[in-house]
Amino acid sequence: MGKEFVDLYELLEVSSKAGEKELTRAYRAKALKYHPDKNRDNPEVAQLFHDIKTAYDTLADAKKRAEHDEQRRALIAKRQRQSTLTGNRKKMKSELEADERRAHEAYEAQKMMRAQNTHDAEAARFREEAQREEWRRDKSMREHTQRQQQKKMEADDEREREERRRQMSAALEDVDELDRSIRIRWDPADDDVSQEMLATAFAPFGEIEEVVVAPVSGHGRRRAAQAKQQSALIVFKSVVAAHALMNVQHETPRIRRFERYWAGGREPEAVQRITGIAAAKKESVASQSAPIGGSAGDDADASSAQRQKVRRPDISELDLDSVPGIELDFAEFEALTLMRMRQHHQKQRAAPT
């Protein structure tokens, strides 16, 4: 490609018919304005100053000026020919160029869109795979943690069950006969109460070893008259059955008619160990003899007897053959009498005929 044509007349800002004086005056004005010494902060001024000097030298030389004018006329003619193109031709050319430009832009846009879609799809696939992998790791960790916790809970439960079995087994060993005996009292007007009836009524709570009903003749009638109630002793084969009777949740009318007491005057230590209740504090006389069930009048009689604060020994530790001489209230005397009667019956059955 040739060097781009520069119109020297335009550079010096003179007309193409300017004479030598006008050229010299224009050159001096331009050279003075764009002298490098006056424009040291602008590095382009030096080239402009050189172009102005070249333009003046060319136009000052008649031969060079003629060559320049010829080139200038040819360029102007070319521009004129180009300007004579019809409007339709220019429009068509412009439309073709615009179509090509739009097609190229659309192609580039589609190319970029395809690349972006491919990138987005690949990124989404990577994210999904990462999420699935993270979910699998979390699930595996949760399952492992749950298995460990389940094993620990099962082991703890098994140790607790074993400890409860051991404690219950220890508590149930060598339970004193008095600890698994319940003293019951009822209104003497209930004439349907008998030894067989009591055995049948309380059998659902556990296996009964023996039922001893207090007699109501002689000295016994005076004691019964004092208590205004009749009594009996239910001896279970298991302290669990005795505890069940003392802590029945839903009393039937058949059971509600009977007041129930621990034969020893208080809950046995074996039961306290089974139920987990610490027997560190001695109970008062009122809590030791408080009945379960019975009427309000009987509760008042029991409260009156409790206020007397009679000393209640641990009957399970008494020698039943040496009880005379010990100061007891009627309730404990009644329980001891029933136990004595039972022991007497056992001795009679064991004696040879």
C-alpha cells in the first residue's frame, strides 16, 4: 500500500493558487506556532514541524509543486467519481455491508451462546455430582453415627436391665415372711367375708401362701370391739404380689371394702430397693400406720391413734415367742397375733399325729 496522500495546501492552510509570498507568510506563521522549542512538552510537535517544513519546500519548488498538484487533481477526480455513484448503488452496498456485519455479529453471538451454554451445563453437572457426593458422605456419616448411637443405647439399656435384674434379684432374696404379708381390716357387718373369700379376692395379685383370719370370740371380741373392725393376714409367696396389692391403681368394689396395711407397719426395705426409693429417713408414726381405702370415719380413728405417737418397733426383727411385755398399740398387736396364729397352725400341721 502506498503512502497516504497529504494535501500540502490544507497543511499550510492556504489556497491552491497561493503565491510565493503567501506561502512564505503561512509557513513562518506555522513554523513559529509549532516550533519544538516552544512545545517541548508535546513530542508530536516535532513531527508536525517537520511536515510543515517539507510542505513549504515542496510547494516552493515549481516542479515538485506541479507533481503535487497533479496528484491532488487525480485524488479530487476520484472523489468526484465516487460521489457520482447512484443512491441505489450506495444503498445496496450499505445494505450488503450491514447484512454481512449483522450476520457476522449473529454468528459470533450464537457461538458465544453455545460456549456459554456448554460451560453452564458442565458447571451444573459438576455441581450436581459434588452435591450427590456430599449427600452420600453425609448420609454415610449419619448412618454410621446412628449405628454407633444405637449400639451405645442398646448396650446402656442392656446394662441397665442387667443392673435392675441384679438389684431386683438381690432384693427378692431372703425376703422375710412378714415383709410379704398384708394385714387387712373390714367392717364386721360384712358377714360374707371368709377365709376362702379372701383367698379368692386377693389371688389375682399373686400366689397366696396362707390366709389367717382373726377370731372374734373372747379376748378377740374385746379387741375387735375396740377397733370396730375385723382383721386378717394375707401371706403372699412373693413380696412383689404384696406390693401390687398395696399399690393397686384401680380398685374394684370388692377390694375397696378392705383397708390394707403392711403387716410390719411400714413398707419393707426390699420393696424400697425394688422401687428405687431410698429408706434413709425414718417415717413418722402417721405414715407408718396410714391405711389405704376405708371410710372417712375410720380415717379419723386412725388419725386419732396416730396422734398418740406410740412407738412402733420393726416387727420383722421381733421374736414372736417373746412379745409379751413390749408396749404395742392395737394395730401392731393385731398383726402380731395373726402371725402367732399362723405359726401355731404351721406347728400343728408339722407335728406328727
